[in-house]
Amino acid sequence: MVYWLKNNWLLVCVIGGVVIFAGWELIKSHIEEKVNITDSVKISEIEKEDDIENNTNSEINNVVPTKQYVDVKGAVKYPDVYEITGEERVHDVINMAGGFTDNASIEQVNLAQKVVDEMVILIPEIGEESLTSLVSTTNNKNSNRVHINTATIEEIETLPGIGAVKAKAIIQYREENGPFRSADDLQAITGIGTKTVDKLTELIQIP
């Protein structure tokens, strides 16, 4: 064996070199394959993140803002329902309605009051009581009361003896006749009598 190796050492070196080269190429190919797989995974993750971000931005851009409206009545030139952004004051809404009429009792109106959705602004004429401050700051005693002139159907339904039908009737009356001036006015709603009003007196707020 030793004799054969001595006589064929060149062949042995060549074969050994081929084996080493083939092994290195195999290892190199395996490493490159792993790198390519890793890069593909990273690219896929980046693409997914981009898709999520684009979808999120698209959803944000497609959000439709809720429209808000106020009902302006009384001594204004053009009584009507006006759309607002939620940042207006009574002064701004009066201008939308064309301004005051000549017989408007302007001194009773708080022009700086901020208006809110579903608010009824009733501008009094000279000699009438002001009902423009429909959303007033309440004290601690009244903080949990339901503001009957601005409350939503859901809020009105929280009152004892008031279901969905009566709540809708209250809002309809409010829209057609203006704000309630007292708790007794609720008796104009079908199904609401003296006993119900007595129960509601301490639970509702009527500015």
C-alpha cells in the first residue's frame, strides 16, 4: 500500500483536491440557499407590513365623519336646520340663519355659547323668555340628570317609564315644537301622565 501511494502520490493529490473542491462547493451552495430563503422571508415580511400600513391608511381615509345638525328657530331671518362641524358658537349659527330679525331680543342670547349636535336654538322675541342656553353647565346636584331638550333617544330611554316609542315621540315633539319649557310639557306626549312627570321631575334637566 505504501509502495502504491509513493508511486501514485500525484493521482492521490488530484483526487483529494477534487473531493475537497466538491465538498466546498456543496457547503457554499447550502449557505447561499439559506441566505436566499432568509432574504425572501424578510422581503415577504416587509411587504406584509407595507400592505397592513396601506390598508390602515386607506381605512382611516375612508372614515366618513358623522354629520351634525342644529335646529334654529324663533327670531332669525331663515329658521331651519343647519349642518355644523361641532366647533361653532351660537354667533356662527345665527349668521348661518341670516342673522336676527328686528324684533329679536338679542340681549338675552349668549352668542359665545358653543353649539352641539341636535341642539335647538330658539331665539326669543322682545318680551319672551330666552331658551337659547339649552346646553348649560350643571352643578353637582344636576350632573346626572338627562337634558331632555338635547338628549339622544338612548339617553331618554334610561328614564323610568320611557321606552323607545315614547323617547322617539319626545324627540319628535322637540323638533316640531321647539324645546320643552317645563316638565309638565311632557304630558303632551301620548302615554305620559301626571304620575310619570312626577317621577321624572328630579331626573331631567330643562334649562
